[in-house]
Amino acid sequence: MDHFIQLVLSGLFVGSFYALVALGYSMVYGIIKLLNFAHGDIYMLGAFVGFTVLSAGAGALGGGLLALIAIMIIAMIATGTFGVVLERVAYRPLRSAPRLSVLITAVGASFALEYGIAVAFGANPEVYQISVGAGSLDLAGAHLTYAQLAMMVIAVVLMVALDTLVRKTRSGRAMRAISQDPKACLLMGVNVDRVISRTFFLGSALAGAAGVMAGVYYGKIDFLMGFVIGLKAFTAAVIGGIGNLRGAVLGAVVLGLLESFGVAYLGSEWRDVFAFGFLILFLTVRPTGLLGERVTERV
């Protein structure tokens, strides 16, 4: 029983990383039907922004939870701003272009960001010099470190805040309206470009927060760290029903749990095979995802 609870906790922890990144995929796709394959690399950018801030202000920031929150806020602002610039420069001019052109642009942006970071910081991994706290919390015989607990709480707070913004605020209503009919929103006086930019900011900021969390927890970052987690977050968004924010979180939790149990019983070498193999099998049964709805594509 202790082993089972430990696997559940590990799955929920990994799922929280996937969820923060998957939300960005779902938000952007839900509004403009764009698969932003550079999104995983924005997660990587957040990790490097956090590393830069930590290196520059190590004495002032110190260590611990407050330092983590400060670094995360700065990284979220930086990656959110980058997401807005990326949308304005790379995606907005192609909004009426064929989908293949936009897809190629997204892949190009991904590679440009990866190797831009490699040129700026080098290809070798960088080390995060910060500790959230030693020790662990015992839960029915299972162990959850204070670092894991702190980051899971932060992830949940961010996800709840986003869900509240989308469902309860005027900006959120505009996002949901544009996802249904952008042309009607234009006729009603909604500034569609501004709402789309805001969506990119929020999604990129969450990915940046996840990148900082990954750097703090795993201790090392590199310029390719966003590739696999970007694909897995996209997998989580599809499993949950891409375009549905709560579905993205649910899909991330499902994927995290499946990976946790799969690694425990099949071995770590099967981690990625298990994750992507499950996606293929799942979509043959439910193509729209867990919470997705079957819709016709707008023309």
C-alpha cells in the first residue's frame, strides 16, 4: 500500500509539470486553432531566465521558498512577454495562411529558440544553485519532499487562478467567445488581437513557471530540455481534449500517473514509449479526448 501511494504522489508531481505546459497548448489552440510547437521551448526559456536571475542576484535572493517565488515571477513576466512577441512576429502575419505554413513556422521558432539559448549559454547543462528546503512529509508511509510539496502547491494555485480568470472575468469571457466565433467578436467590438496576445502571455508565463520549477527540482537545465516535455504536455492536452483547460489538467494527471506506474513496473527505459504509445491507443478509442467535444472546423 505504501508503494502504491508513493507512485500516486510521484505521478501527481510529474503531472503538475505537464499541466502547466499543457494549459498553454490548450489555450492557444482553443482560440486560434494553432499548435504552438515552440511552447515546450518557452518552458526551457523560463528555466534559463530563472538561472540568469539566480546567478545575477544570488546574494540578494538567497535561497528557500521566497527566492523561488521571486525567480518564478520574473521568469513568468519574461516568458509571457516573449510569447506575446512570438505571436506578433511569427504567427499573426500567418493567421490567414494555410495551416502547414503556420505549423512549419512554429517548428522553426522552436529550433531558433533552442539553438539561440545554446549559443548564449553553451551546450553544457547549467546547475541551479537553490534549495527550497530539506526533509520530507510522511503520508501513510509514503514520502513527499518539501520541495515537491511547495512546487505542487504553487502549480495548483496557478492553475486555479487561470481557471478563475477564464471563467469569471471579462477577459476570460472574451477568450471563450473568440474560441467560438472570432468574426462575431470583431463585429461586437472585441479587440481580438489584444485577447490573443493576452492568451499567449498567460500560456507562456505558466510554461516559464514550470521551467523554473524543473530547474529547482532536478538541479540541472539544458537547451533541449523543452523538447520532450513539450511533446508530453501536448500529449496531455490531447488526452484531456485539446482546447479544454480542465481537460488539459486532467490529461496531465492521467499521463503523470501512467508514467509513474509504468516506470515502476516496466522500467524507466519504457517511459516515453509508454506515454506516446498510450496516446495512440487512447485516440483510437476517443479521438476527441476525455473532455473534448466533437466540433466541425470553421472555414
